[in-house]
Amino acid sequence: MLASFTYIGGYYTYLTILYIISVIFIIVAIITKKTFIYKIGYYLMYFYTGLDAVYSGFFLGTFWFFTNIYWDYVGYNPYINIYDGKSVDELKKLINSSFKIRLIITSSIFVKVIILSIFVKYLKGKIKIFEAYKIYAKNKKNRLITDNNTI
């Protein structure tokens, strides 16, 4: 059920599309130097990071607390039995008791969420640069306007 919701239902596909759209907005904002477009891209990236964190938390929760259901759904292929001489049931017990796989998956997802959070914080800091450029461009335009009555 979890896999049908996330993969067949397209949840991760929608997250990827949201990420691509936010990156496009940010790139267009950098090229055009428009603060409004950058803020749209920033908020879309912020929304993407939040949804990804929720999805990752949901995945980790089901992965840690419902391991039997998860491994039964993933399935075991008896043709890929690297532990020669062991039955499929023994292989299931061996994999279920392996915490190394769980720790690697958990730590990689945790690191991904942390990196996304740091990246969003970095993008928030760049909003000030766009606002400073807007003030600079306005002042530059005001300096170029000459007053005819000052002779």
C-alpha cells in the first residue's frame, strides 16, 4: 500500500516537478534580477523541502516500525540467494535482523533533509541581495535623471 501511494500514485514525481519548477523560478530570477520571481522560487523550494521532510519521516517511520510488512512487500528473490545453503526463511530472518541496512538508509535520508534545510536557509539569505540590487538600480536611475532647473 505504501509503495502504491508513493510510486504508482506519483507523489515523488510531483515532488520532483515542484523542485524543477522552483529551480526554474530561481534561475529566471537570477537572470532577470527580479525579487518577486526569486521569492516565488524560494517559497516553492521551501514547500518542497517541507513535503520531502514529511515524506521522509513517514518512510522512516514505516521502515523502522513496520519492518516485517516492508520486507514482505519488497519480497525476496530465491534466485539471488548470496548466502549459499540457507533457505529463504533463514535469509528473511538474516535481513530482518540486519540493522546496518536500516542505519544506512536512515542516515542518508536524514542527511538529505538536513542538506535541503541548509540550502533553503541559504536561499533565504539571498533575498537581501535582490532587495539591495533593487535599491541600487533605483538610485542609479535617479542619478541619471537630470533636473533642468538647477542651472
